[in-house]
Amino acid sequence: MSMRRLSPTANLLRTSRLFSLPPPLPRPSSDLTASANFESDTATLPYPIHAAIETTESSLGRGDWGLKRPLPLKSTKRSSTPTIHIDNVDSIDHITDFSSAADHVLTLRKWQELGTPLSMAEGKSKKASAQQERYPRSVFESQHDNTYQDYSDPSKQRWKYRGPWLAGKTEGEFRRYVEKDVKRRRLDFKRFLRERLAEEKTIARRREATESGEDLDSPDSVAVAVVVSDEEVEVYARSLRNDEHTLHRLVEEYLDLPRDRGSATTRYDKKGPPTTHPSAGLSYLRTGSHTYNHPLLGPQEEPAPIQARVIRPQTTAANAKHDRALIGVGGVVAEDDRQSFTKDSTGVTGYNPDIPGGAKIYIRVPARASVDSRGRIDITTMRPRNKVSENVAKGYYYSERAEPPPAAVEGAQNRETPTLTRPKPGRPREARGYGLEDMGVAKTNGRASPFLGPEDEMPDLNDHLNDLLRHGHRSNPKT
Amino acid sequence: MRAAMMNTQCPLRVTSKIIRIKYLYRPFSTTLPTSSDPPPPPPQRPPPAPLPSNIARNAIRDPKRDAGIAFAKNMMKEIDRTRYATVREYDAHRASLSDAAWDGRARDLERKMPRTLKWKVGDVYAPHDLSAVEARKWSRRKSSERDVFDVLGINPLEEYKNFSMMSEYMTPMGRIKHRRETGLRAVNQRKIAKAIRRAVGMGLLPSVHEHPEVLEVKARERATRLENGLGPRR
């Protein structure tokens, strides 16, 4: 109704991109050090701070993004993921400042392909007696997914508070908070105390009346509403100074500070409440426990494992040793779950430049991930239980097909002509991860069996020689 | 020999035995062995044959029982042998190359990726983050953007006696660091400069080098780093 009453120009403004763009979130703060630190201002942030926008294909051709002016086609149209974020709608130089938002957009898309549900950040207890819950608790459980305090059910927890997390503030930040936000609310707090006192007195009055047998509902009874004088409030405030417990409770309620529940059930109790909804909008799934059905092999014990990039090996340059390697799962850095004490050539224990495209390992599709208090994603990774599912993912489940040599070996032998094998486009998405990428190729060559890939074709003389050099025998003597 | 004799009377039997053996097996002897010398130890018995495992024992008793397990075990062994044959070949190939040169190449390439050491759990990366452009940025020093004293609520003027804090804002040659290095706001930069000058004037801080205790701590840190094989800090 109100929209119609507005003038067309006002209506246009209200529905425009200009007004629908939310202000950016504050940049994640870097670590506080007095000495110089190393970082890049253009690096991908642990969480997006700008809203990503996209446009229809026809508008993209005209550079129309619903903004004040069309954006240059050269830098927007060529991208395979034309999504942008706006740094400045209209700068002083009459320029719309924008850059690509493909990093986080693709991370989200990768996450959705993983299908990993988000769970509450569990407190990692080091005690052996305290057994970690076997099943992660979804962030969408009614016990956690609340924005208001339900006083009737104390087990229900909130994730959103209006007040700050005081334990996480530094001395200077705390002082500034008290100076800027708390001090000016003095009078309001007095009013709050007066209300509380009135409530307390009313309850006391009611109890008194009930005990003495008065009928409170009858019109001739003494009025229940109590009047609180200024002096009484003053006396009450003074008495609170000696009653720390009550004062703490009142302040907590007044400023809406994150509740200190004593026993830490989630990590949010120790590291502060989450800055976002605990799912961070990454996934709306409640659980990831469903059986995966292989198109040829039938239901599988576990889903096809995924490849993870080794971001930081266990041992890095200058022999710096770390507990575990860091791996990138769908563009998010996580810790490897295995620790090895011997050096090998897989690229996990130490950097191996022989592997083309960098070292990668197979891991299971992560079943547990959470968003911590600072908005960073924490994935729990697990290597496949055995090689079966890994081979299924690679397509080496046919017994007569020789298993491929490790990536490093192949890389070392092909160093003169490094090749980057990418999944060929045009294959059905469902086939990816099940080792069926080569299915179509085999069919075009007139082979009926989907088990036969391009590796099974008749190798020419060079391949034959290579095989002999690599394995000492031909990889597939059948052909 | 006298020592050995004395040791034979030693109440501690174990010590005497050790010393006797030591004397017995000395590489050169200038004297003939006497009767007081202990007899040579009996020739070692061959090690006992390993006890048959449960599977083997069962297989002896009943050839059909556990045959499946034995078969599976053999099969796994065979698979492992073939699987790691290629890896072993590769390792042999690498060993035949000059190992130092390979390590050097790896280290050189790793040094070109300065973010390798700085990745943290929860970082999100896109292809751009692994590029050379980003690598160059991560190798450059940046001064802190936040004023540390404001964040911590400390007045630097009151800390003039805290030589470790003062040394953070001095160069190793005793000069006060510039604001672009310290990242402080003007007020706090003036205060810390004044505090350093005050400390130097009072003789609490040397004016041409770092405080001796800071130097000592740095030397100790360097030693432990070298001991742990971490190498010098770059």
C-alpha cells in the first residue's frame, strides 16, 4: 500500500540495488603484534564481508548491474563466474568501485557440493573421561537455534546477544566500551532498577496478601500496585553493591551480555558467542548421514572421497616441524587427521616439487564442520578408512586395471612434459567423483564396457616404452 | 688386571661382571691369560624358533580352519608389495640424484611461497591466493594497523622502566623507530619516544645498542631454535 503512494522515482530508488546493498561487515582483525606482521590486503578473507551480486545474462551483456552506471564489459563479461561485490557505489571520481566476488561465491558452491552440514562448535575436552559426543549436534536444533531467551526452558540457548562478550575485550577496548556505551545509560539503568524493585515489592505484597488470606481480585482489596520512591531506589542500589551475585545478574540482563553458563557445553562458552548464526549460511542441512548410491556398484559404505590440496606440509622450509599438515578442503584450510613420523614422497610430510599441480590427498567427505566465534570455518577431516572408496573415486575398481602409481612418481617421470589433467566438461555432474569421467570416451571408441577408460586403449610405442620404464611391465597386458 | 681382581671382590656382582667382560674383550693383550681370568663365555645358542602364531597353529591342527584369514593376509601382503614397488623405485631414483640439489630446489621453491608458514585453520583461499602476485605481498612486512597501546589501555609514559617494552620500539642500534614501523598514533608515538629518551637519560637503557638482557634472551632463543633444527629466523 505504502509503495503505491510513493512517487515513481522514490519507488525506483527503494527497489534499486543502491538501497538494497547492505553495508559491509568490518574486516576480520589481524593478530595484535607490536612487531611488523606479514599479510596481504587482497588475500581472500576467512568470511565474506561484502554482499555478492550477479545479474541476468542479457543485462550482463549491456553491463547493467542495476547500479548508477554500467560496468565495463571487459572486466565483467569475460569471467566464467560473473559475480561482483561493490566497494563503493559512487566514488568522488564518479566511478563505481567493484571487484570480483567469485572467491566466496565459488567456496559456497563447493561447500554445497560437499553437502557437509554445520554443527555446533564442540568444546575439545582433553579429559579421557569426558567422551566427545559421537554425533555432531546440528545448529538448527531448537535447543541452539534461538534468538531470544526462553525463560520457561533453561536448556534452550541463544546465539545472539545485543551486548558484547566482555571476556574477549582487551583492557583498552573494555575501558572504551564503559566510557562510550555504558556510562551514558546510567539514568536508564536507574529506571530499570526501579522497575525491578517495583516487581519485587509487588511479588512480596502479593505473597503477604495470600498468606493473610486477602482476596486480591475483589474490588475492595488494597491496591496491589506499589509505589516506589526515589529514596527506596537509592537504598536498593546501595544494597546491591554488597550483593555481587544479584548485581551481576541484573547488569547481565540489562546490557544483554552473553550468559556465563558455568559448565562449557559448546566452544562458544569459552571463546565467546558466534558473530553470525552458527551455520553462517553455508549449509541448511540438518544432517549428512545418508547412503550414497553408486550408479554401477550400488549403495556404498561411505561417499566417494574428495581430493584435498596439501596447503602446508608437516615439515616446511628450514625444517620447521608441525604436528599435522594443513589441507585445503573445498577452498577452506583444515588440519589433516593423520600424523606421520617418517618422510615419504606423497607431499604431506614434506614439500615435494615433483608433483604437478601440487600435492593432493584423498579424504572422506567431511561429516563435521562448525563456525567458530570469529566466523572462521573449522572442518574435522578424516582420511578414507581403506583404499576401496578411493579407488572407486578414481575409477580403479576393475580388478584387471592396474592401480596408478602415486602422483609424485608420475610427476617425476613426466617432468619434461608436465600435464594438468582436468575433468572434461560436458560430463554429467553426478558422474564426477565416481570415477565415471572417462565413460563417454570409452563409448565413443566402440567399447561396450564402462569399466574401460582411455588408459585401456592400445598404447602406441612411446607409451609402451614409458610403461616398461615405469613399472617394468606393461600396465595392461590384456590389450 | 689389578682392577679386575679388586672388582671380583666387589660386593656388587653386576659391576664386576661388566668390568670382567670389558677386560676379556680388550683388543690387545700383553699378558697371557691367567687362571684368575674368568673363563670365556659359552658359544651363543641359536635363537629359538618363533612360536607359531595362532593362525599357523590352527592351520597345523586343522588345515581348513582359518584358511580364509591366511589367504587374505597373504593377499594383502602381495598387494602392499606391488603397491609400494613403484614408490620404492621412485625413492631409489631420487636417491640416485644428488639429494642435496633436490632439497635445495625444494627449499628455493618453498621460499617463494611465504604464506606456507602462515596458513591457519579456517582460512579460505581462492586460486588467486596461491599466485605469485599474492606471494610477493605476503613476503613484505607491514606495520601494525592498530595502536597497541590504545588496544591494551597502557600509557607508554608510565612504562619507561619496562626496558623490554622500550626495546620493542628501538632499533638494534638504539634509535627510536618511526611511526610507520610502530603503527602507533601520533599521541602514543610521542609518548613512547619520550619514555625511551627518559629511560636513556636515567641510564636504564643503553643508547647505542639493545638492553643486555634483551640481547641475552635473543641469543638464547637463537640457540634453542638452532638446537631444535628450526634454523635461523628469516
